[in-house]
Amino acid sequence: MRKTLYGLLLCLTAIVVHAAPSDTGSAADTQAQLKELFFQAAREGRQDMLNEFINAKFDLNVQDDKGYTALILAAYHGQQPAVTQLLNAGADPCAKDLRGNTALMGAIFKGELSIARQLVAANCAPDQRNNAGQTAAMYAALFHRKDVLDALAAKGADLNATDAMGNRVQNLERGEFQPLPAAR
């Protein structure tokens, strides 16, 4: 435990040394700096740093201002070993960002197929929907990730589900889709 806290203190010290004087001092500032360091470690696949957070019992499901968790960031950035490490340590594979997207949806979008297959195997409902009513199967169809779509189907994903615009897996596979209206 001492070694873990020492490692986190070293990391935090590096942040504080490089921060402006007005950026240091309060517990809230320290917590924000630790969260940013945690998210940076996930994006970069820094398993050594992630291990320090895990050993210190840091909240692995903490979210940033967009709702991203470390697992979502690691999956999106193709950091397979970090994804495995976070999952093994208890990170929630079903967590959603503010738009309702999951780590699986991000991995499918980015073409991180080995990560996507690993997340399909996680204990999440195969038909989790984002805020637009889209499922991971719809992402897999749209981006032509056939093996991931097959794995989702084998897990029981509803291939007849319809999103908010009336899109279904079959239409998306053929490249026929209704886009969401532009944000105003």
C-alpha cells in the first residue's frame, strides 16, 4: 500500500511541479489532477500508471466531463493491454458516456476489433442503446465489422432493433441509413 501511494504521489508531484501556482492547493484541484492523470494513462496505455491507481483503489469508473471512463478511453485509443487490465481490475464494461455510447461502441467505431471482441464477451446486455437508440450491432453493421456483428448475434443481440431514425441492422449493412438530424 505504501509503495502504491508513493507511486501516485510521485505522479502527482510531477503534475504539480509543471502546473502554474494558481492551479495547486485545494483537495478538489488534487482530485482533478489525479483524474486527468488516470485518463491520460488509459489513453496512452500506461499500464504502470494504471496499476498504481488500481492498487490505490482509485474509482475505475470515474467519468470526465464527456462521461468517458478510463475503459472507454483505452478502448477508443486501441490500448488492448490497458483494456484487459482495467476489466480484470473491475472497470465497468457497460458504462456509458454522456451520449450513451459504450466502450464497445467506441472500439467498433475505431476498428479496434480485438478489443471489440473482448468487450462483446463482457457481462453486458447485447442491446445497450445510446441516446440515439443505436446498439453495438448497429455500429458493427454500419462499419462492416461482420465478425463483431456475428458475435453480438450469438450473444442474443436483437438484429431487428430500430434506432430513433428507423435504421435497422439490415439497412445499415447495405449502406442504407437515415442520418440523425444535424444539431442546432
